[in-house]
Amino acid sequence: MGQLEIEQIGKQMKVRTRVAPSPTGDPHVGTAYMALFCRALAHKHGGEFVLRIEDTDAVRSTAESEAVILDSLKWLGLDWDEGPDCGGPHGPYRQSDRKHLYGPYAAQLIAQGDAFHCFCTPERLTEMRAEQMKAGKTARYDGHCMSLSAEEVKSRLDGNTPHVVRMKVPEEGTCLVQDKLRGEIEIDWSQIDMQVLMKTDGNPTYHLAVVVDDHLMEISHIIRGEEWINSAPKHILLYKYFGWPMPELVHMPLLRNPDKSKLSKRKNPTSINFYKDMGFLPEALVNYLGMLGWSMPDGEEKFSLEQMVNQFDINRISLGAPVFDMEKLKWLNGRWLREELSDDQLADKLIEWSFNRETLLQVIPLIKERVDVFSEVAPISTFLFDGMLALDESSFDGVKNLEPDQVKLVLQFALWRLEAQRDWSAESLNQLFVQLAEQLDYKIRDVLAPMFIAISGKPVSPPLFDSMSLLGPDMTRARVRHALNSLGGVSKKQLKKLDKQYVALAN
């Protein structure tokens, strides 16, 4: 579908797009990437951009993570027209507040004969999939419970037998997925599983909730990553079962690491706040995300969000694998600094970033007992204002009581713990490492020795946990990853071995 066709549709119906992050971790640049294109398409055509929080994963979702995601998107200037913080006519905008909506739709599908109760135990499903894989078949539900009589289903329901609700899927034929960027995609129904729609606990799965929410919120265009292409037939089928008009699908190419693998925090910092802490301008980061998947008509690489919206044409989205290159981002950020900021403005930005009284008052208690003259302040505190430290294998020569593999183990285990840590106070970080040392049966000073180097670049520095608290989670985690990489990184084989050892710690 071309730009003219979208404009014609826009005259008949309002263009409404959405981004729907899960509040289960750090704010990901991939979320910003999708939000940018959703916002650009909607605002180009006078429509609305919606932010919805998909927090049905009650175990992992947190209010803190939601707040950080919202703050980071606002920092980038990717504001929304409707959302959990500003409301709107299609609320509520958190799935956890919409739980009451999904059950009746699942019941409707069962009544229509388009879904069924499934009483299969986890053990049966595991055995079934193992046999299918052994036979070289696609692992998918075999339809066992579809053959149950109405009396048998009622008897099991009356007996409170644990069950889920599954959707029915055609056994033969092909689903034609219409994608704005890729045209018609054919996917055999034999490759599509009979998706669980309602879980045993009565909560909806993503697939039912997203279809219901997108319909009720009148979403006209769904922009999402290409990894969702194989799920499109399930969603298309649900829209058909409900008799609802199918939104237009736009599957964006995924952001990639330099080695063309999917962008991941193992190889590239992925948290939006990392780039904020590093001192990148939000305008430059948005500009860079835009140019990774799209181009201006005149080929200019530097453009503002407003310019992108004004010139946005969905046909200019590239289907190539966009590589997230930190050096290219730094080059673009440099252009923004030099071309858009006067000396006074740059000074204001530096003060806003970190060279301010609030930050200084947090640094002083860490260094006051270690300096005698003002000129010693900079050398001892530089690491608190730095980005990635200049480290190599020789940087860890001072770690005397651990073998090189043990240093990697400590750093990797510490990284996993830090990735799960939400309380970033010095006291909590101290407790984290005391516990890790006890579980490893290492002396605490031996566990902390590589951490001092990873965080400060030196074997001795101002108080480690206070420094980590001041640096914040994103920069701290990035430095630990950087330290691991400076030691040659961890191979997939090593990572698998370390993961087993890590899991064993808790047992």
C-alpha cells in the first residue's frame, strides 16, 4: 500500500497506532524504535498515537519499570496522545486493568465453535511435543481435546479440572498475510499452533489480549518487529472469528548488532537510559533510530522528529537489516552538538547532564576523605563522569587470588544479579555481593576485586557500592559487560556452563 492509499484511508478513518511495552525491565531502544515509527505514521496523517502497557505478566511486571519506560520515552520526545498517565476515551491503558474484558470474548469463541477447552496436562503436552520433534514434525497441539463430547467437557468443568482455552486453527491450506512493506506472505496453517487464549489461572495470553485491545482501541495500523510475522496468522484468524476489520500490518526490520545478530544487551547497550547517562542528546538518538529504518527524500541523515513526521512516507522504510553502530551514533550526536547548540546552550546541556550541584553533592562524600587539594578531585572522580572505561586483559592483572576463568565467572554472575536488581541503594548492592561471595564460597574481597576494576578502572577507588549507586543501574551493568568483553568475552559454550553453575547456586 502506497502513501496515497494511506492518505485516502485516512480521509475515511482516523489513523491510530500504538506501542505496547511490557514493564518487565529496562526501557529498550527497540521500544523507542517502534514508538518513533508508530508516532510518525499517526501524526503524519492527523491521527493518534497510543501507549498501552502490557503487564499481564504479573510476576515480572513492576510499577518501577513502567515509570522508567514512560520517563525514557518522554525524554526522547516520543509523547503519546492516549496512555495510562494521560488517559483517553479508550482506557484503561494497562492490560492488568482490563482483565475483566477478555473472558467474555473467549466465551464467545467457544460458543461459536472457534475455540475449545483443553484439559491436557503439562506432562502429556511435553510427551506429545517430544514425539513430534522426534518424528521431524512441527511441535504443535494435536487437537486431542477437540474430540471431547459436550457432556465430558461439562463434567470436567463442573469438577474444576484445570484447563486452558485454545483457538482452533485450520488443518490445511495457507494463510495470506498482507504486509505493507513485504506484500503478500504465505504461511501454511500446518505451521501454526492452536494457541492458548486463556491460561489456567483465567488470565488471557498475549495473543487474545492484543487482538481485543487493538480492536477496542480502534487501532488502524499495527507497526511491530518482523519477529511477529509468524504470529500474524493467529491474529488474522481471531479477527475473522470475531468479525472485526483487520488493521493494516507493518512488520519492521529488527535492529541488529554489528555481526547482524538481533540487537541484544550482550553485544550492545540496549537501555535508553544508558544513552542518556552517556551524554547523548535525545534528538540525536531519535534521529539515529529514524535513519536506521527510513530515509529523508533528499538523503539528509540529520533530521529532527518534526522533519521526519512532516516528510514521513511509509514506502521509504528499508527492509535491510539495520545495524546499530555506536560509532555512527556518536558521529551523528557530534553533528547535533556542533550544528544545533551555541556555546551557552552546550554549557546548559552539560550542567543538565551531570555537571551540576546535585551530582556534585553526591560525589563529595565519596572523595572528601581522599583529597587534600582541589586538583586531586578530577583524577579520583573521573570514572563517575566517564562512559566506557579503557580496559584490556592486563587491567585485571592486579586480581591476585582468582584465575582468569574465575574472574569471568565473578563478573558474569555479578552481571546476572545486577540485571535482576531493582533496589539500587548502596546497602542493597552491598548485601547482593555479600550473598554472592557466600554462595561462591569466595572471600568478599576476592569477589569485589574485579568489580572495582570494572566500575572504576582501578583496583582501588572511592566506596564501590556508593559509586555504583551514583552511576545507576544502566551504566553499572554496561561497564560490567564491557569488562567481560575486555577479557575476551564469554562464548556460548562458556555461557551455557556458567548458567548451570549459576542456577546451582540457588539450590
